[in-house]
Amino acid sequence: MSVISVEEWMNASDEERSRIHKRWDTSKGEGKEIASTVASLFSKECVYNISEAGVLNLDGEWLIDACVVADDFESLKDRSNFEFLGFRVTFSCMENQSV
């Protein structure tokens, strides 16, 4: 696997990102640093009220998990094709998180 920097990821095309993402062995943590950086950027740039954004490994793919307020969650919960800089985004409701 070739190592890619966060800067290179940000400047890559969607096709390049997809190709790189598919090569990562996420069970070994490959790509997690990039996914975490992108999740942090997403939480700062997103127009929705995000309280926290992290990464999940789902079936060998890094996903951004964005925790949003209930009002935003209602409009986002059924969106299945939301992406940001090469990562799919899932939304969870802040009110449903355990304290």
C-alpha cells in the first residue's frame, strides 16, 4: 500500500480517493488518520449543527459518523448517499447518545 498524506488526499480527484480508499486495510487502521482529519473538517464546515464527528469502520470502509441535533437529524436520517471528501457520512442523533 502506498502512503498518502492528508494534503495529497485533499488534492486528489474523487476517482483517486475511491481507488486509494478501496486499497486500505482498515482492520489494521490504514487510512484512519486521514478519515479522522476529514471528519474534523466536516464538523467545522458543515451547515448542520454537528456536536461531534468521528470515524467508523464498516465492512472495510471508513465512514464519517456525524452526531447532530434532533431537528437536523430529522431531515438527514434518510440520506444514504451523503459524502464529504471521499468518505460516506452517516448521521446519528445527539439526543439518542448515552451520557
